[in-house]
Amino acid sequence: MSIKLLRRHLLAGAAALATPAVARAQGNAWPDRPIRLIVPFGAGGAIDTLSRTFSAKFAEVTGGQTLVVENRPGAGGTIAGGFVAREKPDGLTLMMADVGANAIGKELIPSLTYDPTTAFTPIIHLVNLPAVLMAHPSVTATTIQQVIDQAKARPDGFTYSSAGNGNGSHLFMALFLKEAGIRMVHVPYRSGAEMVTSLIRGDAQFGFPTVSSGIGQIRQGNARAIAVGNAAGTPLLPDAPAISTVLPGFEVAVWHGIVAPAGMDAGLARQINQVFGRIAAMPDVQQRIFEAQAGRVVGGTPEDFAAHIAKEVARWTPIIREGGIASG
């Protein structure tokens, strides 16, 4: 599917005529009652922490209405995705979007009962969370080029851990290996915490977690930061260069935003976008996201977020297919 066609599918919900439920919501400034925000992973993780940051400020910008965070973990986020996809596009049920549940889930799980590229109305791209390529201290390579050179000299001689098949940490490493022209053995775990623990134990030599997941072990000397995935780097790891300094154009980050069920009226989508945009613009919210997750607030229009999702689908689909990657 071309990027233009995929973008058209993603925006179809925002262009649809209002259903009766949407017409009711459009009669008042949104929201006129408590809103549910479905989170595709369990409590305590990065996406849950982000959701609760926005929930804590929601009443402040909506005249006292509440944003109730509801965790529905499982199947790489697609249990939550399937639930939200079946809801009405009336603005009462939203989802904190993730690449698996809201972009590439059908590639990872062919039997998925919904299509992420057509099941949602993109609302706003909230944040990008940087990722870091980490190494166990036993690895003698200290730079990206040294990692590449050593891996070429030892095909399949290194292992890397991930937070699960098809997880961002898996996809980021798969892209790095492809662009560097090297191989490593993949060892999947069930969470980011397990992935980092496996690396500091020495069960794997490399991992590609978010900065927030790995920085504690890096600061304690239990792991080494080789490089970061985003081109701008991060002030939290000032000595870690961007991978793009060696592999031009390389850029990866975990992203999250707000989506609604497909078919939402474009006017309602804009109202919701503006509310979350106001929260995202608060300096204390941006500071909290940076301090807790090294994250950068993005913002923008529903169309901007739709375009971003379309690009992510177009980028990761060939990586998943060529690598035979499946969720598990």
C-alpha cells in the first residue's frame, strides 16, 4: 500500500459524517463528561506513566472533567487496540497510541481482528522517547563503528535482547543490523525491564531500550551507552553520539499519541487535539516528560499524526517481512 493511500485510510475517520453520538458530542465543547483513555500496556510502564501525566492535568484545561486511565494490556497492545476499534467515535473513548497496536499490528499478527491502518482516527502526536544502543561491559567495542567491525568479524557471535518479538526494541535493532550489514542472534524477553536485566547479567551483549529504561544501569556502570537512535541525541547521555553519525539517515524513537475510533467527525477531532495540545504545551508537563522519560513533546495536527503513522507503517513493514518477525 502506498504512503498516499495509507494516509487516505488513516484520515478517512476524520472526514466521515457525524454519527448521532458524535452529533451529541458536537453540541457542546468537548468534553462534557468523563473520558476514558485506554492504555495498551500495564500499569507502571512508560506509556502508562505518560498517560497519567496527561490525566493529572486534564481537569485543569477542561473545566473540571476527568480523564480516566484504563489499562488493557496483552498481545503487544492489540487487545486494547481491538477494544477501542469497536467503540463509537463520540470522543468518550480514546487510546494512547503505540506503534504495534495502532500501526503495524496486522503485520506482526496476521490473524488480528482489526486493521490498524483503517480502525482509528489520529488525533495528536504527543511525544517521542529516545532509545539507546547499550552494551554489556564485557564488550570491548566503545563506538558504533567498532561494534559494526567486530560484528562483521564474528557473524552471529553476538546476541541482543529485546522486550519481545515485534517490540520497538526488536525493530530498532533489526533496522540497525540491516543498515550496518551485520548479524546478531535475537533473544526476546517479555518486557523492557527483563531485557535490560538480561543485558546487565551478560545473557546478551547488546540491547536497544528507551533511554529512560536503560539510563539507570548506564549511570551505575552496569552497561555502556554506545549511541542513541535519534539524530539530535539527548542531554541525559551527552557522550553518546547519534547512530546517524555513522549510518546517515538512521533515526528511531518510541512514539505515542492519541487516537480515537475510526469515523470521528473532523471538528470533534480538532477539539480533542486542542485539549491535549494545551496540556502538552505546559512547561511543567514537558519537564516531567523529559525528566521521567527523556521524552520530547511533538504536538501538531491530526493530519500531521496521520502522516507520521503512515510513514512508520511504510518503514517497518519491509523490516518485519524481510526479517520474518512475528509477535509472540
